[in-house]
Amino acid sequence: MISLISPAYAEAGAPADAGIFNLVLLAGFVVIFYFLMWRPQAKRTKEHKNLIASLAKGAEVVTGGGVLGKVSRVDDNYVVLEVSEGVEMKFQKSSVAAVLPKGTLKSI
């Protein structure tokens, strides 16, 4: 009866600790996250802050909502845009998305 039961052999020992590999993998993810996500977003934020700081009377801008206008007044937190002859609208400075080239708005 003993010959019908196969003998049990010990399995090979557990593999060596992969701690260094895990640290390298984690560092790789951090580097990828930095270059693909954090750095470009920080660059866009810096450019937008510079754009808002450079707003001046007479600049032609577009807001985040798509409203085109010429800057008629600039306050600390707000900008007043002339969107048509005699029509002025007040926006937060942060809603300005881009400054347009001079002469884009010929009808104002």
C-alpha cells in the first residue's frame, strides 16, 4: 500500500525578497507621473497666471465661455470687456482663456 502513495517532496524555497525591484518600480511610476502629468499642468498654470497679469486696456481676448471682447477696464479681480458697441460685460480675470492678435475684432 505504501508503494501506491507517491512520496511528498519539499517545494523549492520562497524566492528572494523583491524589495529593490519594488522600489525601482515605484520610482519609475513617480518619474512617469511627474513628466506626463504634473510638469505640463504646472507649466500651463504658470502661463495662464502670466496671461492674466499682462492684461491691459485695449487687448482683445476670448473667455473660457467663448465670449470675444476688447478689454476696457482691468480691476484687481475683474476685467470689463466691450463685446459690442456700447455693450460691456464684467468677467473674472481667471475666465480669460487667451489673448487674441490685434485686429481680430474689427466690428468693435
